[in-house]
Amino acid sequence: MKSFKLISLQIVTENLNLIDIALTDGLIINKENDARTWLLEAFVEESHFNKLQPSLPNIDGEVYIQAVITKKDNEPALFHTVLRTIRKVGNHYSLLFVGHIQKTRSKYAELLLEDLVQKGLSGDELLKEFKQKIRSKPKLATNK
């Protein structure tokens, strides 16, 4: 098994919008088993959990999540998960997701380009915006 720091986490909705999970702390574990299972634990403040709860699946419900691991500069990875537990710990909640990574090859540049073209950019304007955003890496919903 290998464990990593969970830097950021978002729920990917059915219409590919992202809902941020404001982490107090987070951990991700690659179990390195034959099933290629990953465990993701998000530790969130109670006030944020209360706002987030309507977007969460029921226990054992499936959800796609997008996670940035180890460093904020890393590209997000998409996971197909099941929400296994929600535990109250003081004035925080621990959310445990179990699942599988969906993409090992990043498609960030392609998604960014598609997003900019859909916004009507072209020519020099498209090139300028693409270069700026490929460096700053704003969040984009990943296709499932």
C-alpha cells in the first residue's frame, strides 16, 4: 500500500459540474491489490458538511470524484467511488470513499481546449487564453 496527501477533492455531478469539498485534511491510499482499489478519506468541518450533504450519495451510493494528490500543481485524477462511511468526529466529519481510478493518462489540455472553443474563442485569442490557463490549471470537469 502507498499513502498520499489528498490536496483537493470535488464531486463530479451528472452534468459534469464540480462541487468542491473544502478539506480540513485528507488522505488517499492506493491499496495496490489485484482489484486496483483506492481509499480516499476527506476530513471536513461540520458547517461545510451540512452544505455539502445534499450533494453526497447515500451510504454505498456511487459517485465520481476528482482528486488532486500530493501537490496542488498535480493534475486531478478521476475516481469512480462508493461512499462507504460518514463519521462525526468532534465538530468535523470524516467521509470515506472506496473506488477505482478511471484515467491514468491526463486529458487536461484536451478538455481545456474544448472548453475554450465552446466559449467561442478562436485564433490568437484562443492561443493566448490556452497558454495562460494551461499554466494556471483552473478546475475543469473531467468527462466520465
